[in-house]
Amino acid sequence: MSEKVSADLFLPEEKKAWFSHDRFGMFIHWGIYALAARHEWVKSREEMDDAAYRKYFDHFDPDLYNPREWAARASAAGMKYVGLTAKHHDGFCLWDTKTTEYNATNTPYGRDLIAPFVEAFRAEGLKVGFYYSLPDWQHPDFTLDMYHPLRNREDAVALNTGRNMSNYAATMREQVSELLTAYGKIDVIWFDFSYPGRTYKGFPGKGPDDWQSLELLRLVRRLAPDIIVNNRLGIETDVPDVLTPEQYTPRTPPTVNGRPVTWEMCQTFSGSWGYHRDEDSWKSPEQLLKILIDGVALGGNLLMNVGPTGRGTFDQRAIDALDAYARWMKLHSRSIYGAGQSPFTAPDGCRYTQRGNRLYVHIYSWPNQYLHLDGLAGKVAYAQMLNDASEVQWLGADTDPHFVPPVGDTTLTLHLPVKKPDVVVPVVELFLKEGATP
């Protein structure tokens, strides 16, 4: 893009403080693809045309949809904000948009799904965000590309004739305007996704010029000055609101041109974002908790996804996963909220998060009585298990008058219970002495 991107299109750090404090959000991928129950990309993967895919629209009737229950489960799990797929790549809209009949009000359900959703999550105290797909395989002006369901048709070139991405970009702006003006203050908008520079059978990929990204971003900023906008519009900048690594935990905190940035990884309970009945790679409670802890230990957020069923419920596997978070966060949330990367270096088998003078030791591999923390000797005033506030003692003159440390040794050796506490990931809370630094 030749036009210079102004830094005032992106938020200053103080306006993102709530986001970096809260650390943990719920992603929800939901649409008519839940009826297929075999991945949210089913229309593209199986190369369905609009007529073949229409059966899901014609039978979409989530009679058990209760967003208050969704919100209660999110809150219990410790999640502080939410992002709902207002529109995914198939073009189906969950709200009563004026731009297309391809929306929830024209399905058998017959009602706007977003209004009660926003009301329910706000009532639980969560901040509200919308996911909005940049691709739209339903829109008649969206040109064919490597992901379009019609890409391999013999008449694909003819089908592409006359399509106009400028018309589609105008529709996007109208839809985004509806989302940002009809439901009160929206805290996050999550665009997805740009793929320039890729070509398939002569069809080019799409990027910021196709989406008219700068014009779209200016519209968003005008309608919602304090909203957090993710980085997937394809606009190059040193100051994005938030970076969004997907389905992996970075080894080190992400940067842009060497500068630290706000970031949030998005992950799934299983291998699919939308409801997938037969998908069986669901993560264990230990995996789920470590994803959250690993992210916060690197100074990032976690947006963990749920894919509701076609009837509007969370299936039992999703409920079990949320319950794993709920049980652990009930006792350990203060090692997450307001916490971030510590300047101290954690030993193998542990992760540190830190909030002010409190250093949290997340123990992935429970040791045999002793846990050695390098660089912390003489810097800790008190230690306790976070799950029950039971004191943790350490070897040293404070607890053993006969203890003589080796000369120059800076290691603090915690004396832990022989038996691991009955929590998936135990945490020791260290109260650092004033001015303690590595």
C-alpha cells in the first residue's frame, strides 16, 4: 500500500491496559457450519456451491441457544472478554443485516442472534468483541481465489467474470458499521484474514488493497475510537493494537521491527474452531492450563475457542474443558490477572509470572521436596502455596540457624511438600522484598 499509515489509527498502550490486565478471553466460532459438524471451512474443503450449502441455512434453528448460559460458563472459567464470529468465511451473518438476506433472521430460527449475546455477556461483566471475516464465499462480488469453494470448477474463470471487489469492500464497511453502531460499545474487532502474494490457477490472493483496509480501519476508528483492532487487515505498522499468533505458543514474546507489542494467541480445545462432532484431538486439562500460563509468562493473552453445536449448546467436551479452567482459576487467578513476564529466569519445569512484588512459580514437573530458584536468595520475604495459602519454607538462615550457604550462592531452595497438591498445575506465590531485581 502506497499510502502512509498514521500512528493515530492505532491505540496507545493506556487504552489497552484492560486487555493486558485481563489476559484471558473466550473465542466463539458459530454459524450454520455447525450443522455440518465437520469444520467451519466445510464449504471450501468440500468445494460446495451455494446451492449445496443452502441446506444448512434452511435448517438452522438453534432452539437451545441460551447466551446467558454461555456467558456464565465463560465467567466461571475466568474469561474476561469474548469474541463472537458475527460473520465467518461462508458469509452467513448472525445479525439482522440490511446488506443481505443471508442472515439469521431468515433462517427457521428467525431472530437476531447477536443482541441477546451482547446483553448476556455484558451482564456477566465481560467485555464484548466481534470476529468479522474479510473473505466471503457467498457474496456475488467476491472474486474466486485459492480458498473459494468454486476454485476448481471447469468454468471458474467464467464465474469470476464481472465480480467487483470494490463493491464487496463497500458491503464490508456497511456491515461493520452495523455491528459497531447497533449493539452499544464494542471493545474488540477481530478481522480475519489477509493472504496477499499467493496465486492459485491464476487467481491471486487477497490483501489490504482488496479489502480497502485503510478506509475500513478509518471507519472503525471513527465509529469506535477505543476499540482494539487485530493485525489481520494486512496493514504494515510498527504499532499494531494487537498481534495474533494462531494455534501455537511463541518461544519468545512477539515483536514488530524489534519493538515489543501487545499480543494474544488464539487456540482451540480441539483441532477445529467450529463444532466438529467426530474430531478427537481434544486437549487435556494440563495442556489447556499450560497454554494459558505459557502465554502470560511471555506477557501475552489467550483467546480460547468454543464451537457451539447447531442447537446452540456447548457440547460436554467443551463444558469439561471450561470446567478445567474454572477449577484452577478459582484458586490461581491472581497469578494470571494483571500478571505478565518476569525479569527473573524460571528453572526447568517451571514458568514465572509476576505482578508487582509477587512472583508466581507455576510448577509443571513436581520435584522431590526441593525446588531450586537461581538468583532469588535473600530476595524473598515470604512464600506460600497459592491454592491454600499454606506456608512454604526454604533452606537458609531464616529457617535454619545452622544453615551456611556456599560462598557466592544466589540460589533459593524451597522446601516443598512431598506430595503434589491436588491441582493440575501447582503455584507457589513468592512475596519479593522491596527493590528485588535479578
